[in-house]
Amino acid sequence: MLEDAYQHARRLLRQEDSDPLRLRVIAARLHSMVPLLTQLAAEVDDRLWAELCAQYLGRLIGQLRRTASAVRDDACDRYTKAIDERWLRDATAAKRKLPFTQLSRTAHVHRSTFYRALKRAGLPTSKFSNVPDDQLDALVRAFKIQKPTSGYKFADAFLRVQCDTRVPRSRICGSMRRVDALGQALRHNGMIQRRRYEVPRPNHLWHCDGHHKLIKWGIVIHGFIDGYCRTVTGLRASTNNLPETVLDVFKRAIDDYGLPSRMRGDRGADINTECKTFQDQWNHHSVSGSNMHNRTPSDMRLLASTEQGIYPDEDNLAQVEPALLQEHYGVDGPPAHRRRGQTGAGHPLDEEDAEDDAEEPLRTQSANNLAAQIAADQGPNVRHEPIEVSRHANPFPTFDVEKLFWAAFHKAQAAHIVPDAMMLTDAEWGFDGYPVQEDIPLGTRNRRALTVALPVEVPYSCARFILALILSAL
């Protein structure tokens, strides 16, 4: 038994993909055989043999345990997820307000793994800067001199962007109360009623507008903003209001943030530095709202670009019909598909049960198979192989047979021969005469009917003509 266990353990050690749990189990089993070896040595009465067996067995147990630990460490190192250091530095910069828990979920790693990645990259694991109150008051006082009517959100953006300092909200509010207590009280008097505004993703919709209040001094300001995350993508003060000037601002915004899917707007030297400063502070100030979670436009753009991606280049969408892009990515939402009888204002009054709604299911759209839907909708626009047209041959073998057929046809038509059971005689119509309409049952339960008009000059004449053809053929 000892020899079998010893040989089995050696075979496991020679394998390259040994299971660490199995190695530890075999080591524990060999260790449990040590008392058996002691009793066997007493029976054999050979001390040298017993010492050699114990020595080999101890070496084998130690080698099994070391191999199990090495395999476990290699397995752990093999599946370690590497986080891009550039993304890590950008996501944890002082200008960001993203918690480490949110960043770890975005990177799909555990919080401890995220902290280890920070340490390997030499980045601080603390979110806030250690700044004394007197220095913080000096920075806030400098900000209030530039923007006396701004609140703590823009002050926080000023500290993080221009001063590379991130402090808790409570310290910023305390510093502003110490520096500008009167301004704090005045700002809390008015509240703005906000409306809900939704855009699905970054670069989905940009808004553009111009500011002409400084036209008296020859200054016009043009700006572009992303409707999803409120990122100011372009802002410039110019000396004219020409379309070429607005186009140049738009091109520079595209170079920095990519091409938007659509635009919306009305028809209609130091200032540029201040515009750039305002753009940076706005993109890094906290946005109010129930679902914003105290995030900045720049933070929301980073998370959305990482999780949802951005729109592809224009070259990838050049082969897609513009109508399909408007249908699936338009700002008006998915098109409404209504059943027969629905006007959009509600269901018709004569509609009976909602159970029959399952007979005509509506077409639904899902984001998971959006590409397949676009390809299917674009299918009719693709130039397919030509369809083979059926041959139009004369059914009559000779001209005499055709002449004989038409003679019989005119004779049957002139005789007004109408057979029974064809719903073409007065006796079959009933007391009301010729039926001017017919109800065709609908649905699996035949609980609804579709009324079809049957004017005399159309169906009755066609039926008599077809009947004459049949009789002439007979």
C-alpha cells in the first residue's frame, strides 16, 4: 500500500497540468501513513530501512506541497487582468470626481485589484488632497474674485482643474462660508425648476448657438455642447458671424471630441482664453439631477465611452441609407407602428377584447439586434440578381383551335348561361337583391369581420366574364 501511494504521487509530480487540490490531498494521505510506517518498522526490526523510508516519504510530501503552492500561484497570476495605465491615470486624476468603486465596476475588476493596479502605477490611493484650511481659503478667495456669483460646484471645478486639488464638499462649503458668507445667503434664495432632458449616448446630439450680446463691440461667441453629458465641445469669440467662422469652430470641436450623429440649433484675444477657462470649469463641475450622482460632464463622458462606446467614423456609415440612420438613431425615437383602425388617439370604440391584440403583434425594436434590423431594412435597396421571368406562351396549339375557343366564348356570353350555386342569380341573392357588401371573418375566433364593398359594375361583371370563359372551355 505504501509503495502504490508513493508511485502514484511520483506520477502526479511528473504531470505538467496537475491539479493543486489533488496534490494536497495526496500529500495529506501520505502524511497519514506515517504511523503505519512506524508500526511496520517495529515489525521488521530494521532501523536503517525505516529511516530511509521515512526520509523518502518526507521529501515526497514536501515536494507535493511546494508543487501545489506553485501551481496555485501560477494560476492566480495567469488570470490577473491588466488595466491600461493611461486610462487609469486619466480616470483617477484630480479633475475627476469618480469614486474608485465605480471605476472598478467599469473596469470589471474587484476593488482590491483596482487598488493594487494603482499601487503598481505609482498613483495615490487617496481621493482627496491634504490641503490646510488657510491655503484652501486663499484658493477659494482667488476664485471668488474671478467669479463672485458662482457657487461651490464651480469652485470645486476650479480647484480640481486649475489648482490640481481635490477636497471634500464639506470643506469647500465651509471655506466659502468663511470667505463669502453674504454671497452664500443670497444664492440660496432662488431655486430653478429643472425639466427632464434625455439623450441616449455621447456624440448622439450636439446643440449649437451664437451669443450676440457683445455685437456692439464687434464680438460674436459661438458654442457647441453635447446633449448627453453637457460637455462644451467648442467655444470661441470671433469678430464676425459668417458661416465659415461657425464651420471652423465646428471642425475644431470634431477634432477634439469626434463627429456627432446630428446637430440641433436655431436658424438664425483674451476673451478666447476666458471661454477656454469656462469650458474647462463647466466640463468638470458637478451636474445637478436625481440620476447624476454628483458627476461631472467629463466623468459621464469617460464612463459612457468606456461602457457604451462612441459612434464609428463617418466612413463606416457611408454605405447606410440616411433614412435608416434617422429611423434607428434619430432624435424622434422609434417609429410608431399601428394596426388597422388605430389612429394614434386610442383604440376604436368597436374593438372588442384585448385578447385579439396578440393576433397582430406589433413590430418591436431592440438595441441588441439593431445592426441586424438595419441590414434587413436596407435589403430592398441592394441590387440583387435578376429574377427569371416566366415564359408567356400561347396556350392554344394552333390558330384554328384558338379561333374555335373564342367563337364558343362569344356564343356562351350571348346566351347568358348562368349555372346554379355561383351566387350570380336572383334566386340566390334573397329578398334584398344583389349583396352590395360582404363580411369576411377575421381572427382565430371569428369575432371580428372585415366589410368589403361589392359594387355591381366590378365584381358581378368580372364573375360573368370568368364564367363565360369556363363554359367556353368546356
